[in-house]
Amino acid sequence: MVGSASEMSGATLRDETFASEAAPRAVPGLWVLFSTVSGVQGAALPLDAGETVVGRGLRLSGGRALSDPRISKRHIEVALRDESSARLRDLGSRNGSFVGGERVVGTRVVTQSEVIRVGGTFLEFLPDLREVMCAEPADRVSGEFLGTSPATRRIRERIRQLAGLEVAVMVLGPPGAGKEQVARALHAVRAGQGRMVSLNCSVLTNELAASALFGHVRGAFTGAKEARQGAFRRADGGTLFLDEVGDLPGEVQPKLLRALQEGRFQPLGSDRALQVDVRVVSATNQDVAAMVRARTFRGDLYSRLAGSLISVSPLAERPADIVVLAQHILGADRVFHPTTVDHLLNHSWPYNVRDLQSVIRLLEGQPTPVRLAGPAKDKLRADRRLSLPEPRSAKVEEGPVVRWPEGARERTEVLRQLLERCQGNVSRVARLLGKRHTSVRRWIGMYGIDLDRYRS
């Protein structure tokens, strides 16, 4: 069992605390995302029903001490509010406390994905620390799909579960969130020596799609001077990754369905069918289920492609991954200044990992500790303009037009409706409301809404 807050703050916490056998119930607490103090990142502080004072010298998991000199001895007080949120109060700290980049005045409710800053240390409240503290295999999946957030660890576990299953997988998520990395991880655990072949369906026309997928023989059509192997043939024994599959032209959809059903196909102009052993992984940022209902995408093809679904959250909802990915891009020998980490963790990242890569590469020439300056700072400023609310007269698809009511009951109903409409995508709900996604997260926890039930 986890000890009381007072016992934990004065005693060494063992990592065994988080083993499922020792802690059959959820272990809520604070998790260190980044700190200027070496060796503290990744440490945790379980919380119980009482109030916990967080300050300099506090013992964390593994016996690590929170020795950040910018932290006061009594910096903040944290108390569990319910299973998905906690109440935070600043205790008159010298350097202040911040949640989501905003200074805490009085008390503040915090939920998962909201970043807490005390001194040069950044923490996240997690409803269950076991999701990040239990050991994970050091395998090819971990190397292909980086990140330490609970959401990312759950995706890696799903990939491992699918390793021995020859089932098609559809990966859902916003642009740049890492869908192709999920496909690469799925390919890495598949038995066989074939390669992974990627095909971007958004650039295919009706005329080109069949040839790109199945290939053609010489003379199959005007201009076919040479035979061509299609993506299916090149991926034989491996993985075919169909990116932006929601854009696949309608005329080729039945042909793709038949190839998936039979495991064979005919190149254009050929009368001989070719047998292939291919695992198909598709990805899209579109609501394919809605497209099926609108009859713009074949339902039987969707059923075949979506043998298993994996959803990738927006990067802004995975703050721990921001730190890991930024460090990976910049290099392990470089150190970020805390103000840079503050900017990175509290940015909206409209284009997700792709956006983060662009910003970090602009910091490559900076001396360590790396500060946010020059072109990188300008890039973040430009990105923020992409996230600004549209005028209130705009259509729903173009900007937030939803009025945020005053009463708790009305707010709960609005959130439920928007989450249903946006399939649990908190960032889209925030844009429709014209609010920060961290604020929407807080309200979801405050009103006891189960976010998972709205996600596909």
C-alpha cells in the first residue's frame, strides 16, 4: 500500500510501489517531466487523500531528492480532488507556481496534460502513476515510437499485442502526430523479412491509383513504356502503409477491397494474378466512419482496413512526449534552459511533431543551456496565430462559435455534445469554444466526464 503524504515526503519511495502486484489500485500523483536538477526527470510523487506539501528537499521515487534551488522549501500544496483531478495552492513561494504557463493565484484545479512549473522543475498530475512507472520492454517498438506519456505507452503496448496477428490496422490522428511512426513500429514487430512501402493516397488520381497500388505491364495504357511494380508487389513479405487513406479515389476502392480479401491482385494489363503476403497499415486524419455514413468511403473497405484501430493524440495533449522528442531531435548532450521548456510545454503545436521538429532544428546553433531565441521564437509566435479563434460570425467548421455557459449543468451538456461531435479530440473542442485545451481538460475532470467513451 502507498503510505501517507507525510510519510512519503520524508522517506525514500521505492519504484516497487508502482508494480501492479503491490498497487492493484490506481496510484494518483505528480510526475517530473523535466528538471534542471539531473537525475530527477521521470521521478514521481504518489498522493493520498491528504494534503502534500511540495518543496525543496522532498523525496521522490527511487530516493531522489527535489533539490532544485529555485524551489522554496514550502512551495505548493497539492490535494486530490477526485480520481481525475487535484487541487493546487501556492504557499507564498519565492518564484511563484505556474499551471499551463499562467501564474497560480490562490488555488487551482489541475488535470492530466496540464503542466505545473515550480522553479526549474515541470510536473504533470497523473490519475495513475503506474502507467509511466512500470517497466517497459526495451525493444524495437520503443525505438520506433518515442515518448514516455501514458498515451504513447498504451499505443506501444497495443502494437506489441498485435505483433503476432495478421490483421490490418488503421491509425487515426491529426497531421504530424506520428501516425507513420506507429506504422513503422508495427512493421518492426511483424514476422518476415519484407520491407515497409509507403503510399500517399492524397496525391493519387483515379488514373494513377490502380497502377500505384498494383503496378502495370508494358503497354497497359498510353504512356506505359515500361512495366512497373506496384506498392503491393514491392511490400511482399512486409508492410504496405497507406497514408491519408481517406483520400483514396472512389474508383479504386473496390479493387483494393478485393486485393485485401483475396491476398492477390492483377497488375494493369496483365491476365495473371499475383499472390502476396502483405500487412496493410492505413492512416488518416479524417473521420472515416462519418465518410462511410455519407457514402464517400466504402463501408466494407473501412471494415477490412480497420481490423484494429489505434488513435494518436495531438502532441499538446502529451506533454511528456514533447520533452523526450525535443531532446531526441536536439541531441542528448544538449541541455534546455527552463524558460525554453516552459515555451515548448505550453505551446499548442498545431502541426504536432512535425512542428516541433521545425522549431528544435532552429535551435541547433544555440549554446547550452539552449534558450528560445531568433527564428525559433518567431516560428512559435507565427504558430500561435494559427490557433487564434476565428470571428464569432464564422461557420462552425471555420472557428469557435459555441457559447460557453455559466452553469455547471449547462457546461457539462455542452462538453458532452462537443466531445461526441469531435470524437473525444480535446484540441478540436477547445478550438470550437475558443479556449485553451488545458482549460477544457480541467473542466472535463471537474465535471466528471469520461473522455475515453467519446474516443474512437
